[in-house]
Amino acid sequence: MLALARLFLILFVVLTVIYASVSIWSRQVRKKKLIAEWREGGPDHGDDMNAFIRKGLEEYDDSFRRKLIGLVYIVPIAVIAYIIYVVNYT
């Protein structure tokens, strides 16, 4: 039982690092797309670039895509739980 707790602790730390990396990477990609969109549209947007990017990133924070990154935690734990179940009870 202690080994399982240690496994989940290490898994949680590794998954947290992966989650943070993917989250930061995804946010940077979105920011680059917003900058490119603002440069293409230019004065049509009506506000300065920083306000446009801030508003776009706020919309991104509430988006479904951002919430999908949480699957980084759910999928590996579900797979491990399934493997443990199959090995022990079938």
C-alpha cells in the first residue's frame, strides 16, 4: 500500500510539471496568434495591442480548450486504475 501511495505521489508531481508546461506552452501559442491577428487587423480593432491581447487571453482562460489540459491528470490515473483492476480482478 505504501508503494502505491509513493507511486501516486511521484505521478502527481510529474503530472503537475507536465500540466504546467503544457499550460504555459498553450498560452504562449495563443498569445502569438493574438499578436498576429492584431497586426493583420491593425487599427480595425480600435484598441491598443496590449488591451487586445489581454482581452483575448481572458477569453482563452474561460475556453473549453484550456479545460481540456486538465485531462493530463485524469487520463494517466484512469489508465493506471484500469490496469490495476485488470491485473488484480480478472
